Amino acid sequence: MADDTNVISLRPIYDQPGRLPKPVGTLLKVSPELAAFWVKRGIARAAAAGEKGNPDTASLATMRPAPDMTAPPTTPS
């Protein structure tokens, strides 16, 4: 992914089931489409050139790991 965009998280981001989220202030490399989606919704902001993240790891003390993903219920046809 050579065209990744750097963003800084404004909210905790759960990216894997069973793991703690990425804390606020984390520098993340994501696709331009995902970056635009997150910026528009206030999940992250665009990082300035050369900016490094400053994660708030203390906030993770009160957060739980993401729950496991489950399949949606089947509906009878």
C-alpha cells in the first residue's frame, strides 16, 4: 500500500477482536478512502507531514478488549 495516508486517532479504534483498541493519539497508516471516511466522521484527523503520534495509553486502563465477532442470525426463507 504505497498510497497510504497518515491519520491521528481522535477516538479509540478497535481493529481486532479480543484485543484492546488503538488509543487516542495513535498515528495510523490507512488507505485514502478509509482516512477520508474517518476524518468526515470525527474518528481521526489528517496528520501533518512528519507528525508523530502521541498515544494516550493511560486511557486503555478503563477499556475492555473488543468482543469476538459472531455471525448474524439466519432468517428462514
